[in-house]
Amino acid sequence: MPRRRVGGTPQDEILDAAGELFTEQGYAGTSTRAIAEAVGLRQASLYHHFATKEDILIALLRQTVVPTLDVARAQDVTRPAADRLVEIVRFDVTQLVTSRWNLGVLYLLPEIRTAAFDPFRADRLALRDIYRSLAAEILGADARDPRCALPFRLVESVIGLRSDGEIAADDAATLAGTIVAAVERILRDTPRG
């Protein structure tokens, strides 16, 4: 069977095909057979790389969070919180806008509520908590203060904007700058406790 996707490893090609199909046809509406066909593999060959369709979804979802989490965890904590937050926001927005498929739309799938997705949810919560703690440091507030949730949620709004066709990958730098400015303004202009 001829391959239909070029470049990368077979795992990368499978994830690319699954990302396209899951975001366009839905997770439930996509079979492993369809994914294999989109890559140009036999279905049995797909199972050599991923045991289940669920494993493919887990890998895709983790790709949306782990790179930003790695950037956040690698930061020099002696730098000002505002500088670190700006770096994370810029990276996260750029990644969400420029990724080939809008995988963030998969965050709300009921299927990801199972234990198999605990590592993804833990990574996402860890990233959210980093955003919150930096916002809290900037505001001089407790991280549970609802204002501290705003930067993370503003970044996640990119998923909806992209889903609605309001932004394209070419807009990544401009949008990242706009969201950084919005986060800075929110944290600067928000009345303190």
C-alpha cells in the first residue's frame, strides 16, 4: 500500500492522520482503519505503533501540552514572573495557532474522562497551575484568586478562535503579541484584592 503522508516516522504520520481525522470527523467517527488508510498503512501495521485508538488520542493530546510545560519548567525562576509568563504565553499561543491541526478542540471529548487520560490531565493541570502561580506572583494574590485563571483561559481562547476560522497559522506572531498584551494589561489593570 503506498504511503500517503511524507516525512517523519510512521508514528508521526499516524498522529498527523489521526489529528486530521479526529478534528474533522470526530473521535468517535474515526476508525483505526480510516487512520491507517490515510497514512497508507495496513490496519495491522498501525497496531504495531499504537495498541489502540485511545493511545493515539493520548499521544496527540500530550503534544498540545508537554512542549509548553517543558518550556515553563525550564525557565530561570530568578527572572521576573511577568517575563516568564510572557515567554510561556507567546510559546503556547504560537504552538496552538501553528500546529497542523487544532487539537485543542479534543479537550472536551467525553472519552478523555477515563483513567487512561490521567497523565494528559495531570500535565494540563500542571501547566494551568504554572500560569496561575505566575499571575498570582504578579498580582500579589493567592493563586486561587479567580483573576489568576485569566491568562491560561485567554490562551485557550485561541482554540475556539481557530475552530471558528477566525485565525490562521500566518497570524501566529500577531495573535501571540495581542494575547501577551492582553494578559499584561489584565494583570496590570486588575484591581488588587
